[in-house]
Amino acid sequence: MQNLIQIACVACLAVATAATAQTPAPQPPAGGTPDKMPFEIPYGAAIGLDSAKKLLMIAETEARKHDWKMNIAVVDPHGELLAFERMDGAQFASIAISQNKARTSARFRRETRVFYNQFETGHGYVQTLDAQLVASPGGFPLVEGGKLVGAIGCSGGTGDQDAAVCKAAADTIK
């Protein structure tokens, strides 16, 4: 009798395991399937050094209005550094962060706040995209004539302070 119960239990376990193995796990959403590619800004010729220096000046002026000490970086469409400024008193840790915000914005053709929002809503995959990706506000693509010509990144304050300073400069590009 005991053997019969054991055989019955094993049979039930085998049937349950087979049924479970046939049911595929549900797939997590991965951004949906939009009709158009998001953030599809065509690449253009890199912004020139003189223009990059002007953007640094505009961002610095905005930061000084609020007495915010910033690190400001301008990169080309590939994310390579063109111009950089560290304001007096800006924290050293923010040097690389400002450059990586600009790099992230250029390489992914979007504001870095997009990654911040994704990370904050539980999309941990953001960490797997690029070792230098910064998921924090303060990186903006520079779009001139509908084409990506570079990006600007600011760091030294809160994410919103960084974004306000860089946005002031990015908004001057047409």
C-alpha cells in the first residue's frame, strides 16, 4: 500500500512538472513596438570648437546666476570631448560625471533624464547598456538643423540644477 502511494505521488509530480515546463514564462515589456524609432535624430557634422566654447560660456553664466559651481563638458556626435570647464569650487567627482552625461546624451541621442526616469521606474537593464552611461539629469543632445552635432553635460549640483544649466546652453542651438 505504501509503495502504491509513493508511485501515485511520483506520477502526480511528473505530470505537474511536465505541465509547468510547457507553460512559457511571460516576457517583461521592453518599450513596446512604436511605429517609428524613438530618438532617431540623424547625425550631422560635429559642432566646432568656437561654438563649443560659447556653449560653455552660456552654461557658466546660467550657473553663476544661481551661485552653482559646475563642471561642464561639450562632446561631438561620437561622444568625444571637445571642450570642458570646471568652475572654481566645483566638486572633483563631477568632472567625469559631466563628461559621461554629455557622452551618454550624444551616443544615445537623447536627454540623460530619459535613462534616469527608466532607472527610477525599475528598469534595471539601463545599467547593462554602457559602462559609462549616466542615468541622471543634466545631459542634452545638441541638435542643429535637425541633426545631432554634439551634446552638453553638466554636473556639480542636483540633477535638476545640472539640467537647468545645460538646457540654457542647449536651447541656443537651432
